[in-house]
Amino acid sequence: MSVSPTSTGQQPEILDVDRIQQVRRDFPILHELVHGDLPLVYLDSAATSQKPKCVVDKIVEAYEKYNSNVHRGIHALGDRMTTEMESAREKIARFIGASTAEQVIFTSGTTMSVNLVAHGWAAKHLRPGDEILLNEMEHHANFVPWQMAAQASGATLRFLPLTADWQLDLSRLDEFINSRTRLVAVAGMSNVTGTVHDVPRIAAAAHAVGARVFVDAAQSSAHGLTNVQDGNIDFLAFSGHKLLGPTGLGILYGKPEALEEIQPVFGGGHMIREVTKSGSTWADLPARLEAGTAAFVECAGMGAAIDYLESIGMESITRYEHSLLELAHARLSQIPGLTIFGPEVAHKGAIVSMVHEQIHAHDLADLLDRQGVAIRAGHHCTMPLHELFGVAATARASFAFYNTPDEVEKLASAIEKAIEVFQRRSLRRANRSL
Amino acid sequence: MADRLDELYDDYILDHFESPYHCGKLECPSCAHADKNPLCGDQIRLELKLDGSTIEEAWFQGRGCAISQAGASILCEHIEGKTLEELRDMQGQDMLDLLKVPLTASRQKCGLLAFKVLKTLVYAQDEHESDLPSRPVSIHPR
Ligand SMILES: Cc1ncc(COP(=O)(O)O)c(C=O)c1O
């Protein structure tokens, strides 16, 4: 699928260098020094994004001015906090193209959202012989819960094959989707290869056999590539912390009829209509799936994050990030010995996972950190994918709109420097032992 | 900054990484154990040949970063000739000291992987002697 932002119909603002410098001033952390004296080059936004000051300020404001539990006390503070939380729900609904706010369930993160559907829906509704279609590129969060649900229900997991350039092999969709398929779970965008999947096409095939579609939008949501109307998605999940928001807050979106089928996994306060000694009945959505006290202050922070993103414009963000990706691919592919795992830039978002033929990913990340460049090394919660790669770990650089072309260059030159140090050291050692 | 970079690829680490000590298999090991760092995928298998309670030979096989692999090599060299008693007293910090390079918390896991495998082997030997059922041992309390 080629990458094009979800259109708002308006002409997107072009984010030039001046505008990005202005944006960077909104993120205090980007001006921190690391290891005492090195400017931070933060290229780990796929793990968690940095937060603009307005989000931090909103959280402080909530704690200082109207902190109060939501939906309960009849007093001014409680009303204000509830309004903040519910307005965040509306903003999020609009952000992802949902038609009503009740379709947005607050959870603690993508992982919790997937588990809610896996345990509350799949484990309850699936039968032996039913099939769940996955693929080996998925994050463990969109993998392990389905394994658990399959085990609990007797359903079978199937895996759509990947192409040689790390896309889903959609030409084989018909072989893998059939009348037994009940659910297709897929990421909007891979957190390792950056591959942007053709969700509308996958959803059309799934819906044609009556299967539900679950989209893990943990990555795609941050890059403006998520709209639940594209493909008429049944369930969709993402985490606030990857989208400029606070930790501890996730979203589960569902079509009303799909959400209605989820049985509560957690019981407690707020999710009930009536509780008696002999049993309990459930509240309406979204409360039914939100047992206990919500992360209401975080919700307010998330509302501020969405406002901020929209003030810049998701379309502009998508385009700008893609230009950084193109630059990164062009520059990094000139470095000898470096292999990038992923398709051509036209089919991916702003993530580059790589290995060097001599330097282990871990050592590479360490050597970059020593130059102030923050990337991540490991399997990035995708062990089955790394099994296919044939390496235990890759080094991953991921970009956000607050990164600059200059930082892409810093990444590349830091990698070159690391290689040089390794080779110089290695050579010296060889000479010494002659 | 150059110093910071050179520090990781300290000659000592690189020596052990590129020409490891006893990297391979034993014909018939007295005991063997393998483990993996689940976060980064580093793998180490350690094989020991015991003479009574003395480590006669220690060999390893592995895959992973310079620190984890050099760590295994350094550990094999260090423990040969030592007794199980002595190894029982060896602490994580002793292993980090053997590596010589300063490591951040996340990289200490790499440096300690071989040591963790060794500790599991040593405890298993203890239990063997006292006929207790063997159980997995973790040096990082979860
Ligand atoms: C594609 C994808 N899915 C799921 C997750 C899990 O998100 P969280 O840990 O916030 O629940 C991540 C984050 O690492 C991710 O990148």
C-alpha cells in the first residue's frame, strides 16, 4: 500500500525547517543534553513520543486546579474533570473518524485494548474450527493475546505470508481468508519494518466472509495513517504515549455492534447498572468496558495532545515525516555493510530497522548513544519477525515530526563513526597480534 | 566523545569478542546449560568439565553483542581451575569487574548473561549433591 495521509480536504501546511524549529521549541526535552554535554538526537519515537509542553501543562493544570474523580461527586471540580475527560473522548473520536464518542473506550494502552477484545470477545465467541488470521510481523501485543484466545476457545491461528520485501503477501489473501475466518488482526503500520499495510483491502476480504477486523494502530495513529472509516474497521487500538500523550492511557475503538459483543473482562465500579447479592447487570457502553477509576488526568492530557497535533495538521505531519524517511533511506543505504529490513519508502512509514554485517545491533545502539543519538536495539517485541530476518536483534531508528533533516544526517554520520571505531580497533588488534 | 566510543571497544573486550577463549563444545561435558536474554536475544551455552568440584575446562557457544560474547569468553578463562565453592561466592559485581568496561544498567544484562548461566549450573550441582529436585535460578530477582 502506498503511503498517503488521511485527507482533510484542506491544503496541508508545508512544514519547513523554520516551522520545525518552532515546533521543537514546544518540546522541552529536545533541548536536554545527554551524557553531560551532548545534544540529544531522539530517534526512538516509535517506542514512545516526546511530549509538548502544552500536554505537560494540561496535566499539571488538572492536578492543580480541578483534580477530582469523574462521573461521581456532584461538585464543581468533579464536573470540570468529567467535562475534560469526555471532551478528550470526543476529540479522539473525531481524530480517528469515529462517528460517536461512545465508540471510544479508555484502556491503559494498546496492549490492554487488544487483550480486552481477545479475552472479552474472541475467547468467548470463537469455537474450535474457527480461524484467526494473523501474520508474523505483528508486535507481541497483537500476537500473544490472540494465541491466548485461540487456546481458550479452540480456534486456530493462521499466518498470512510475507513478501521478500517485508510486506503482507496480499495476493494470497484468498487462500487465508475463508468461511471459517472470524477475525483478522493486523497492524496499520509495522513497528519494525515500517510497512504500511493495505487495511481497506484486508478489511474488504475479511468482511466478505463476515469476519471482524482488528487494527493495531499503535504506530499508524502517530503518523496520521488511521481512519476507522477506511475499510469500515471493527476494532482499533492505540496508545496515548506514542501520540504525544501521557503513559497509562490507551484507546479501544469499536463499531457499536462489535463493542456490544465484548463481554466485560474486568468487573468493578462504574461498569455496572445494578449490583445485588445474587448478581450484577452491566452499564451501557463505554462505561461497561471501563471498570474502576479511569486515568482521567491522562485523558485531559491526551485531549491537549490531539489539539496540538491538529494545530499542526496530521496531513502535514505525514508528509514531513515521509520526507525524513526518504532522506534517511537515501543516506543510510550508502553506508557499506548496512542492511535495512523493510520495503521501499513508498510502502512504509518513518521507521528504519537495520543491521550491520560486523557490529551487533546492541553494540551499534550503544555506540550511537555515546554520541547522543537515541535509537533502540533488540527484537522490538517481534520475535517471530526476527526469526524470519535470521537475526536476534535489529537497530531501529524511528522519526517524528519534531525531528530534522540535520538529525537524519547525525544518525548516518554517527553510524559511520561507529563503524570506523570498530574497524580501527579491530585492525589495531589484528596488527598487534601479528 | 571519541573516548566514549573507544571505551566500548576496549582492546580487552574486542580481543575476547574476536578471538574468544574456549568458544566451542566439549566432547562430554559434566554439565551444560543455555540461556537467552529475552530483551535482546543474546544467547549463551556454557559447558563445564568437572574434576570433583574443580572446573577443569569451561567452554561456551553463543550469539549476540560484543559485551555478551566477550563476557562469556572472559568468564570461561576466569573460572577454569576454580572450585564450585569459589564460584558460589562469586557475585554479579565480580563479573562486571572482570569485564573492566563501565556498562549502563541495560548493558549490564548483556555482560551478566554468561554469569547467570554459570550460576544456574553451580546451583544445579549443589542440588544434585543434596538430591533436591532441580529448579531454575535467576540472578535477577523478578
Ligand atoms: C505496533 C505496536 N503494537 C502494540 C504496541 C504496544 O503498545 P503498548 O505497550 O503501549 O501497549 C506497540 C508499542 O510498542 C507497537 O509498536
